[in-house]
Amino acid sequence: MRFVFRTDASTNIGSGHVMRCLTLAEELKKNGSDITFISRAHEGNLNGLISDKGMKVAELSAPDSRFVQVGNGCSNDYAEWLGVTQEQDARESINALGKTIPDWLIVDHYGLDEAWETVLRTHVKNIMVIDDLANRIHDCNLLLDQNWFENKDSRYNGLVPVGCTQLLGPEYALLRPEFSEARKKNKPRNDDVKRIFIFFGGSDPHDLTGMTLRALSDPELALMEVDAVIGENNPHRTELKKLVTQRPLTNLHIQVKNIATIIAKADLAIASGGGNIWERMSLSIPSMIISFAKNQVIILQDLVKHGLVEHLGDISEINQDIIKQKIIDNINEPSLLSNQINKIENLINGKGSQIVAQWLLGDLSNKTWEVKCATIDNIELYWVWVNDEQVRKNSINNKSIPFKIHEKWFKNKLDDNNCSLYMICVDKHPVGQVRFEAERNFACIDYSIAKQFRGRKLGKRLLGLAITEFQKHSNQRLLGEVLSGNIVSGKTFESLGFNLEIKDGNKIYTTQPRDLEKINA
């Protein structure tokens, strides 16, 4: 499979978007996938690092200096992060794609929304969006938001298409495998603070690393061991190196490959409020957070409310004296840390990147499958599925279905005792539908799989589970009619033991009730 990532890093944007995309890309690459990054040549970009990781990089032109005045048409406050208009970025991205249509385009950029995604739609098979903000509309098949919110299941209502698979919550956090490995060796946590971990993102534009090191240089805290991590594009490297040489028991780590090992040694973290929160939580490290961007405040709001992190404040309200006093407060009041540790230790297991990769290319065999009876709440989802281009192409009637006609048909089928509408879900996410409709002495089968799950050999299990459910209340002969060009559906029926007949050029697959044992075997 071919995956293309559209993401950027810069002094302003930081490194987090690129780093989490790299984590997912490396997981996909393990499974033989072809990976390409499309990334703009911002100041402080990580395009060289992406190449060093063995990934192909299509570098877009440097930002337009006039862009700050004109904006990019994105419906949020992060428009200028793109550096050009969405229209220009879309044209350049299409050129970077070339002639090959990727299986997935993965977009992780606050400066892009539905306007950009819709233009790219015809040049890719599927679109995945990684987001944290829930502040703009997306045109995507799958959306990932790895953050913890009280209302996570409803945050994207009206912002993504009907039928979009939503992977929501820290169980999907894109962490490198080293975190799940380090978690296995994790030492029991207590409230004794002897070692502190500092991390404010790769670029740390406000030099919060320096401010924290100065706070820790106070005589009251000078005997604390400290590990500070920065990225290779950090503009304050020279000054930070001087600070480290002046403070005993202090280590400065630049663009490290073993950050999980470094974090695991700590008793307390002083850090930013981005995606790196989940790295620390996976290792049960309590955090004191300083925010310096709106997206961090959004991510923090419910975490702070439920005592999962401590928010020291925004960059505008913080100084080294405040940092120093907060550290002393936590040392003198151990319950502040022990309460946080108890709440976070089982929140995340560190296997999110593997789980997301499975959703993108795996067979989903290790997940929970279930068959549900369709309800009136599923009417829009069925309408989207029935009007999918490939579904219409493989149907006897290949014309698109207006919603009013579909609405009447769907309600009639729900009330029809001769019809059974089943929706097949994996871990509660809808992946397809199967309909059984009684006609004289047989039940005619219609089934389809959602676009984002096709080509992964799910048909046999999907149809087999539905047949098993149907046979609980019917012993009718089963029949499936397949157009001659629909090879995939034909193979699915054959794999389930159906018998083939040819009628009017189409393939007719049938099985008797007694043959259902073959299906369930």
C-alpha cells in the first residue's frame, strides 16, 4: 500500500506534527508500505530528519512572505501556519503526488481543512486527518484525535462526513514502540522527586527550557538530577549548553532516539501541553505543564479539570520564580503527585501507533466484531454507502439514489418482516452492511463494505457473521447475484461455499440451509 503524509514543522509550528506522523509512518513501513512525506520548506523544518529516517520527501516551496496579509482561506486561527493559500498548497501537493494514486493521504496540519481536502479527494483513494482542535470541517474517511476529552464522542459531530471512522482518545496516541517496551520495565511510581524531565517541544520558541533550568539552578533545587530534551532546530541551543555546564547533575539531549528511556528515569516532568503528554502518561510520569499555544490550552482543559496534569499557566503568566515555587510545593506536598500518578497509570498503554496502523491496513481480526440490526438512526450512513461510486458500479441499478427515495425505501425495509438489515461493526465502528430479503423460496443477499475498509479481505468475515445471525430465525435458501465484472464479491461467495450458476450473464451464488455449516466452520 502507498501512504502519503502532508504535514509541516517549523520554528512556529514546532516538531510535534511531523514526529507523530513519522511514528505512524515507521509502523506502516514495517508492513511493507511505501511512504512519502509532502512538507513545506519552512524555517526550522524537519525535512532532513524525515529523509534520515529513510522516508521519501517531496519538499514544497518556501512560504510566501505576502501570505500573512492575505491568509489562506482556512476557517481557523492557524491559517498562517501553512505559509501559502490552501489553493496554492493543493496545487503543489497534487504535483508532488505524481501520477500514482496513493491508498491513503494522511493530513496533519492545523492550516488545512475541507477546502483543501476536497480538491485532493479525486487524486487519492482515502483521506485520513489527524486533528486535536475540532474547530473546522474535514472531508475525510478516517479521523484520529488522540486526546482525552469528556465529550470526545461528540466533538466532531457535523465536522466530518457521515460514515467517517473516528478513532478518538489516548488508546490511539501515536507513540513509538519504545514506549510500550519501556512501560513493561516501568518502575513503581511514588511521590519522591529526585529527577526531573524537561521538554517543551523540538523548537521551544519561547525558551521555556532555559527558564526552567534557571529555576532549577536555585540553591534549594540544585541537587535535583535533570534531563532536558530539545530538537535539532531549537534556536537556543548555544545558551542552553552554557546553562547545562553551569548546573551540576544536568544533561542536555538533542534530537534523541531514546526519549522513552530518558522519561522513564524521571519522577516529575515540566513540559509543554502538546502530544508529548501521552508519552509521559504511558510511563506514569506526573506533569507540570506550561502552555504556549491555543491548541495546547484546548488539549489541557479536561485533563486539568480531572487532575490528570497540573497546569502552571500560559507563557504570558509564567516566570522562573513561579516554576521554582511550584516544584517546591509538589515536593513538600507529596499527595499532589501521588494523586496524579494514580489517575494516569492505566490511561494509556503506549500501543496506539500499532492500533492505528491496523485500522489502516490490517485485517482487523484481533478486534471485536458484532452484527447489529439497523435502526432509523443509520439512515444517512446507509445512504452514503449506497451512493458510493464503487457500490453503484457493482449494482444492477447503477444510478445514484436521491435521499428522499432512499428515505422512503429505508423506512419501508425497517418495517418489512421479509427484510433483515444488518450493520457490521468492528470495535463499535461501522464497516459495512448486509441485507437479506425474502423472495419466494429464497433470501436474496446484498452487502457492501465502507470505502476505507475495502481491499483488505474483510468480505468473508463480514458476510459470514451476518449469515450466522440471519440463520438464527430463518432456514431459507440464500442467493447472491453478482455482476460478471465484480470479481471480489464473486470470490467472497465462493470462499463461503456458495454454488455458482450463470443467469443472463450475471453470476448467481446459492446455498441451501444445510450448507450453512460450511460457512460457520
